[in-house]
Amino acid sequence: MFTYILYGLAGGGLAISFFKDRNKTKMALRKAWRSFENILPQFLSILIIIGLALAILSPETITVLLGTRSGIWGVIGAAMIGSVTLIPGFVAFPLAAALQKNGAGYMQIAAFVSTLMMVGIVTLPLEIKTFGKRATMIRNILAFAFSLIAAFVIGVVLK
Amino acid sequence: MKAFLKRYKVFLLLIIVNIIVGFALPEIGLKSLNLTKKNFIEMISVIPPIFILLGLLDVWVDRATMMKYTGKNSGLKGVLIAFLLGSAAAGPLYAAFPIAGIMLKKGSSLFNVFVFIGAWSTTKIPMLTFEAASLGIHFMITRLILSIIGILIIAGITEKLLNQEQQKKIYEINQ
């Protein structure tokens, strides 16, 4: 659905741009391709890493880790799994809902969801390309710490 | 050819690893291959419009406009715009980095770009509706309130921990 909106926006934008200035449109497309090609090597590598990681860490394994071990270790474990996995929200939320129904606590789930979205270990190379090493490290460490705090608050509020 | 090999060496290495895994543990190898294929198709179908919009943004929005709305002196309005830009987005976080790069190139302030990244990562509107549907509205709202505070704090601290020289460097790599 949102992909269609995105395509609609891009298509509409291109049409208006083409109507206004052909050369600029050509330049925009060339720039689009160049920035894509720029991230392609990292992008392809990340895809393979995700494939391998998810093949080894099955949903069952994840459920066992988060469901049985509650408490602080469960939260930290969940946060670590969330940091290294890279699955789209449309997959993650149903997974989180399933975990919750199978006995995982809100705290663990919040830690998993937050780190999943904010911390990206596998995408570090891409982030470094834009922000450099230092800023990338700072942002990810802070996001990890924030996720733990948010998890505890959610765990307390939603008891 | 040599340049190609150099740029793609990690990728090629991973393919070799995957093939070795495939021979040693056929089940996991096949599963990872299928997952990679599925992810690839999914991602390659979202990516073209993002990069086209990126190209258009780069060509049509000039530095002065971007600076006026999200630059150093854009104040609260700039923060709000960065936040809404990130929240209205679709797509995974790694798609946000090239856009952040363009914002930096056009003169957005670092703080606002970090707010944009934060918003993109956790407060995307489509994701919020999905989160509420899966985990309940209370879970979603509690996390949203915490996230808004967290995004601002993270952006603030990240910017503060970078000295003048380091900030200049970030702008330089995005020129």
C-alpha cells in the first residue's frame, strides 16, 4: 500500500519535473542511479547477512530466548536480538504479537521492537557512509540505551 | 574489473560463505537463500521510488530553501519539519541515510538530520497504525511518547558529542 503511494509520488514528481525541465529531470535520474549504485555493494552484503542470520535464528529460537527467560536478561537479550536483526515492521509486529501471546513480557517485547527500529548493527557500514564512524557509534549506543530505558518504562506502565 | 572486485569484495566473500554453508548444511543454506531472495525482491521493489524522489529532491530543492527550513537557524519549525519528514516516510532505516546525506549536503543542521533519522526509525505513521493493531493502542502510545522524548535527547547528545572539526567532516563527506 505505502509502496504504491511511494511510486505514485515518484511518478507524479517525475512527470511534473519532466514537464518543467527535461534536462533537470535527466540529471535527477542520473543522480538517483548514482546514489543507488553507491550503496549497492553494502546493500547486497546486508541482504546476504540477514538471510544467513534469519536462517540460523529461526522464529522458534527467538521465541525460546525471549519467552522463557524473563527479567533483565530477557530484556537485554531481546535488545541484542533487535539490534542485529533487520526485519521490516510489517513482519516484526506480528512476530512481537505472537511472542507476547506465548508468554513474553511487554518489557522484552518493547526492548526488541525499539532496538529493531533504532539500532542497526548490520547497517552500520551504510550509516558510516553518511555520518562517519563517531556519530554513527554515538547514535547507536544512545539508541540502545534509550531502548532499554523505554522497555523498563513500558514494562512498568503496562503491567 | 579490479575496481569492481574491490568494491564488491565483501559481497563476493559472503556469497562464498553462503555456498560453503549450503554444502555443509543444505537445509540452512537453502533457507538463507530463500530468505535473501525474498528480502531482495521486497527491498528492490521499494527502493526505486525512494531514489527517484531523492534525485528530484537533489535537483529541484536548492541549498537556500533547505537551509531556510531545516538549517541552523530554523528553530522549532525546523525540528518539526524534520520530524514530520521522517514520520511521513516509508521504507527501512537504511533508505533514510542517503536522504539524510542530501539534507546535509543542502545545509540542514545536524540536530535536525538526527531528528529526521530518529523519526524515520520509530515514529513512521504507517508503522504506528500497524503497531497499535498488533500490540495494542496502549503499547503504541506509551512507546510513541517515549520515542519522541528519546529522539530529541539522542539528537541533542549526538550533536553535542561531536566537536566543530568532526561536524565539519560529516558535512564534507556528504558534499
